[in-house]
Amino acid sequence: MDFTFSPEHIALRRMIREFAENEVAPIAAEIDRDHQVPMETMRKLGQVGLLGVCFPQEYGGMGAGEMGYCILMEEINRVCTSTGTNVGAHIGIGAMAIYLDGNDEQKRRYLIPLARGEQFAAFGLTESGAGSDAAAIRTRAVREGDSWILDGGKVFITNGGYADVVTVMAVTDPALGARGGITAFIVETDWEGFKVAREEDKMGIRGTSTAELVFEELRVPHENVLGKVGEGFVTFMKSLDMGRLTLGAACIGGAEMALESAVRWAKTRRQFGAELASKQAIQWKIADIATELEALRSLVYRVAWLVDTGQPFGQLAAMCKLYGSEVASRAIDIALQIHGGLGFSRDFPLERGFRDARIGEIYEGTSEVQRIVIASNIFREHGVRIRP
Amino acid sequence: MRIIVILGRVLDPSGIVVKGSAGRIFVNREEYLIQPADACALEAALRIKDGMAAEVVALPRSPLPDDDILRQAIARGADRAIYLTGPALKAADEAAMTGVLTAAIERLGGADLVLIGSTTLDTGQGQLGLRLAEALGGAQITGAWQVSSADGQVQAVLQRNGRYVAVEADPPVVVTLLPGALKLRYPDGVRLINVYRGVGEVGDALEAWDAADLVDEAALTPLVESRGKEFAPERERGVRASGTPAEMAQAAADALRQRMRR
Amino acid sequence: MDASYLDLLMAQQEEITEEAAGGGGVWVVADVVNGSIAPVTLEGIGAARTLADSLGAYVYGVLLGAGGADLAQTLYQAGADGVRVADDAGLSEFALEPYLHVLADLFEAEQPEVVILAATQQGQELAPRLAQRMGGGLIEHVTAVTLDEATRTVQGAVPIYGGQYFEILACPEARPQFLTIEPGTFPAPFVDSYRKGEPTLLDVEPATPAVRVIGPAEDFEPPPVPLKQAPVIVAAGRQVGGEAGFALVQQLATALGGRVAGDRGARDAGWIEAGQVVDVRGVEVAPEVYVAAGIRGDTFHNAAIEEAGFILAIHPDPHAPIFESADLGLEAEPQDVLPALLEALGD
């Protein structure tokens, strides 16, 4: 077994850290306060090639694999969860769906500008009646000659407010349901019938756009069907598997920030004549965060390696998402506690980190759904079928 | 125009804690950076290349255990880099490096402009660039904020006697850049990956040359050697000045002057 | 002891006659600033004297310039045994090639054992060129020296990471051993005004400088340094003494070439912007020198200056926590000491 990062991935991490410290960290508090998507930073990420980190070079990417993408998610989320979320929704699910199931022409037309940050992507699955129960979507697509007419809408769409391209899941055959009845479409957001209805006002990740989208007689050319008609469910399940892994990577970043902050403050802050680091109550907290962080890191990068070497990883990706989001939340909670009143202050980044971490246990499949996925995979091997 | 950029690496000081009382340096994060002033030199070279036909070649400032910073230089836009290797090079000091670098530059076909940082972040040594100027028989411009080239000359902006002045010299010229003078651009993602994989247009941009092929082994013997480390006495905090306000002010002025001279 | 006898003795001025030595010696290249010998040169002579006494060698000063030959006496008084003077209009101001030409010829002829220059622009430009030309070793920014007597090798302490620790470097074989010394780190020598000597004038034919000054770079603005990286910061606090006190803080920052900052109180008073607040909830800084004027210094402020190299605190309350962090504390109203401090620094 070899657990070392390759020199190219070490160099990539260094490049991303340099970018994150110089370009992302300084705006993190501001975009949270002003509820603004950092468009300029997103474009810069594209200019240096990072938004194409995991896509092949022939489609405008860097070709650094899933490993490279996990490193990007870790490092960006270490300084700003909002920017990390924008990046994740763009690369990890929006563009990823096109990369996984798009044909060559679709990849040339859409993936290249997305990889370069000239355009941005979102992933349109969730509906008000279909979140974790993704198969329950109601958006309809009806064939009309060379086109499909979409009617319906999506909610909680990350990047929805500014995306140029949305991969939309719609029901094409209600009789067939999830297996065969759902199709994925590549939708350009300046087409007639596409509307951003509203932006959500959220507790955390406030430097992101979470939008409600409405489709009214939205005409999509047949060539923009992503993958095969009726196989949309497969497309988005594949995208979400990858997404779960990289959310686990994002959580490494959040937990790392918490640990660094806690160690620093424990060294600095003196109470009862000695620094906090000398108190066992604090030492144990820090030991716990460090241990869980290390376990998470091993899990996530092992799964990235499975992806890059073409091995099955779906079950482990659910574990990355489940464990990662809970580790990050716990780490930030503990770090905040160690900082006392300072941690609770809005002028200190932990408060933002605490609000931002909470979404990790909710989006792209709640912790409960991840547990269902994991348990049903385990029991399936024993011949027991679990229905959610 | 051929521009040589000399690059070194330095252990990131934010990852170390120096404890005089323990007589040791604790490394909590072993991360190497391009020497900050050398990074400015690389940016200066790339800016010249942005505006005219120029070849930028990166060479190491000291023996390196790996070629990492040279690959980084290529990822950020350098055309070529030469990794100097060989057991005899291991202990090379500035004098020995001057010999090797001079021979390497000669093999490259000479240089119109050599860019290097004015000082190193760790050891504060500025001699390598100027030794090179001597060895190459060129002019030297030290402590530049900016470098450019026009009409076959090299121009630079410096601070002299509290003023910024523009100066000029005929090639070959060695220019040393101040740390913080220019912000080094980010690597290009594709070049970064490809330079590590050895593919694409940067596939053969990095070469390794054995120092023994460039100079005699005797020329690699260092002139300067290290004889250990010393730690300043532990900092004493909480010292107070006494006396009248004027006397206290005098004590403060003396202390500040002492510190500011450094 | 009969004091009049001592007077008599000293009045017989000590005329120094230099040996027609066959090479060697400890040489010091003088820096001249505004028509007088720079203090660092005298410090260099002092260091050279100590080394030479242990080595059994002479100390020589070298003075380059135009019309300043009488400055040679200052070098004698500081301890030089011999002084060489190059006096020429072409040497009126430091320029590399003219100076290098003179010194290289001189040192080729004299073969010094040790050459000390100041770690100033002049010394830092000359030393590497001379060392390279003569095959000598060079140790830069030396702050202290010892001698390995057995091998007649000078060991210089060089600050690493701006003085976090020191590396001891030595040049055991190659000669000359060149050193540049950091101004203000060696003790100034006793100036014996009874010492004097007759300097040797050098025949010089100055070379032409290779670098031409085109003119002032009028459009040039150096890139802004973020407060985080500023080398000198003068910060005001609630107890700085109102607007008048803050004005003094601004003056001090100008005098030290530093940046103005403050604590949250200074921000509340409207003297500084949010980006100038030194606090773990604002900007954490790591300057060489941090002056806290009227800052009481709570945990959140003091933690943000942990990385500062030297902290001067001025506060009227002897119990202010800032004093525990400070390297030097002045228990006083800032407006009482700052004017005196500005005056003392002005000298």
C-alpha cells in the first residue's frame, strides 16, 4: 500500500493553497456578510485552470483526477465554505453530469467553457416534493418534434441564480418512474421559459446562490438530452456519488481550519495562570478532533484513489459524506467551545464556520439518507432488501 | 533575449518555532517556499517575456534535494529549467554555485539578463547574484523594484537616498530584486500537471545536468562552512523603563534605534 | 599616580608607523555618509582591532572618496594602524566599478587576511565582487565574531530568519576572508584622539560605472504592503490622549517609516479604519517593531501581536496587561512621552 500523494498532487495542493490564502480567505467574511457570490474569484479560479481540475485536458481541464478535485475541495473549504460550495456545485455535480454522460459534442460545447470558468453550471434535481426522495420529481418533459418542452421547477439549486448551464432532471415517462422514466437535459439559462424565481436567505454558506428555478414551456433541443432518454436517474446517481466523496473532502478543510484555530488558541489563551493547552479537558478535545480528522482524511483520499483507478466506490462515498459532515460539525463545535466568547463573536471566523458546517449534514443527501444508503448496501449483501 | 532566473527554496518560517531555551528549532509543518525575493525575480522575467521575444530559463540557487521549485517555475511560465545534480554539488556554497552556474549559463549559450532575489529569507545572503555578475563580467543592479528591457538595454527602478530612480545598463546584466517588489503569478494548472508528468508542451522543459560535467570537482569545494547554531537568550518581557518622561523617551528611542538598524 | 605625568605622556602623540608588511592584516573598507565616517565603519575597526590583536596583525582602513582625506585620522583614532586613501573626483560617490577597481588592485597587492565591509549598499555590492575576484570566502550580515586561533579563521554569527537564531559560519582555507557586518551590532571602539598617522595615498584611475542613472522614476509607486506584513507598526489605543495623542502616533509612524494602526478603541473613536484594527478579530500582525501607545492590551489584542519582534508599550496604568507582552514598557501618558520620543529619535 502506498499512502503518499504524488509530486503532482503535492504541487497542486501548494498551488491551491496559495490561491486560497491570497484570493479566497480575504473575501470569506465579506461574502458571508453581504450574501454575495464571489464572481470575480470564481472567474480567477477558472483562469488558472482549477475549475477544470478533474476533467481531461482535451475538454479544457487539468486532468488531475478525482484526487486533484478532492484536494481542491479540501483547500478551498479550509478558508471559505461558501466558495467551496460554489466550486463544488459547479464542478462536482453541474459540470460532472455533462462529463460523465455527455457526448463528445456536448462536452466540447459545454464542458470546455465550464472548465475554464467562462460559464458556470448548476445541478437541477431537487424539487419541493423531491429532496432525498429524488425519484419523486414532478418536472415534466414532453417530446415535441426535435425538442422537449419542460414544465415545472426546482428548489434549493446551488449556483441556480447565476449559472449559465443547468443539468435538469425531468420526468419523460411517468409510468416508468425512476427506472426508465427520468431524463437529464442540458439547459441554457438564457432560453425562453427559464426563470430564477427567488434566492433563498440561508443560515450559512451565505456567499452562495441557492435559487428556486421555474420552467414554463421551456423548449430544449433533443441534442441537449444528456445521456439516453429515460436514463437520467443513472446520470444523477453517478454524479451524486462523486459529489458525496468530494463533500467529504470539503469537510476535511472545515475540520482542519477548526483544528488549526483550536491549537493556536489553546497555545495562546491563559486561564488560571496557564495556557489552555495545559488543561486536560482541552487536550482531549483537540486529540479527538485530530483523530477524527485523520480518519476522515484517510477515508476520503482512499476513495478518491478508488475512483481514479476505476474501482467501485459508491458505498464508501456515502460514508465520506456522512462521516465528513459530522466530523466537520463536531470539530467546529469543539473549536468554538475552546474559543469561548471569542468563538461566538461574529467578528471571528468560527461563528461563520459553525453556521456553514450545518448544511453539510443536509445537502446532497442528508445524514439520514446516507445511513439508509449504507445500511441497505450492507443488508443487500445478506439478501435483505431495505426500502427507505 | 535569454533571461536566466536563479531560484532557491526556503523552509516556510510560519511552520517553525525557534526555542532558544531548548536550543532547537521545532518544525510543525515542513513546507518549502520559493525564496520570496527569487519569486519576484521570476515574475520580473515573465513580465519581460510577456512583452517581447524572450526565453526564460530557471536555475537553482543552491543544491536542491528535489527539482520541485524548478517545475513550479515552468508551471508559472518559464520556458526551461535546469536541475543541477551530482554528489559533489551537495555541500556547494555560494562560491561553488557561482562556478557551476557560470558554466551552466555558458552551456545554455550565455545570458543577456540574470535575475535573482536580493537576499534570502533565511540566511539573508545576497552574494550569489553579485558573484555571478563578477564571473560573467557583467554589470549589476541591486535591489530593484522593477525590471524591463527596451532598445537592447536593461532598465530598472531602484530606491537610492530615499528616491526612486530609473537606471540602465548594457547586457549582460545581473539584477537583484527586492522581496515584495512583484507578486508572482499563479501556476497555470495544465502546465503544472504536465510538467510533473513530463508530457505536453512542457514535457521536456526540465533537464537535469550533472555538475561534474560542468566544472572540476575542485571548483565545487565550498569556501564557507557552518560551525553550528547559536540561540539568542530567551526574550525577556515585562521590562519597564523608569525615570521622568524624558528619560523614558530616551530609553525607548535607544531601544527602537537598536531594533530599527537591523 | 601623578596625573600630570599621565598628561605629559599622552601629550606625546602616538605617531603610528606602519610596517612595510608582506601582506596579511585585517582591512576595513570605510563607508562615508554626509562627509563623515559612518558609525558602522568605526564598529568595524573595533572588531578588526580585536581580531588583529589576537592574530598578531595590523589593522588597515581604506578610504575612498573625493577630498575627504582628513577623515583618515578618524580611522587612526578608532584603532587603525594604517590607512590607504584614494582621493579622486571619480570616487566622490559610491559607484561599483570605480570603487571595485581601486579596491581590487589594492587587495591584489596587499593580500589581506581578513576584509571587513559594512552591510550597507556599498559594502554589500562590493564584497561579493571582491570575494569572487580574489577567490575569497564571504560571510554577510555578521553580528558577532570569534576567532579560531589555530587556523586563523574568523567565525561570524549570521542571523537566520531575521535573527530567530544564528548560524556560525567560517571560511577555513580561502583567503581573504571577507565579512560584511551589520550596523549597530558591534560595540563602537574607544576613540583615542591622541592616535594619529600618515595615510598612504593611492594612485587611482577610476573606471566608468556600468549602470547609468536615467533620472527619477516619477510614476513609480511601490506596491502597498498589507498591515499583516508591515515591518514597523505604531498603534494607538483608547488611552492615547484623544485627537492630539493620535496625531503624535501618526508622527511617530512617519518618523519610524511605519504604518498606523490601533486597537478597537481607536476604531470606535474613528481614528482608524476597520482594516487597521490589530486584534484576533481584526488583523494579526508580525512586525519587527510594534509600538502600542495608550493600548491597554486585552487578550485579543495581545494575541494578535505575538509574532512581533519588539514591542514598546506606553500606557499610564501600571497594571495594563500590555506591559506583560512588551519588551519595554513606559508607564506614562502617551502625550507626555511621545513628543520627547520624537525629539530623541530626531537626533
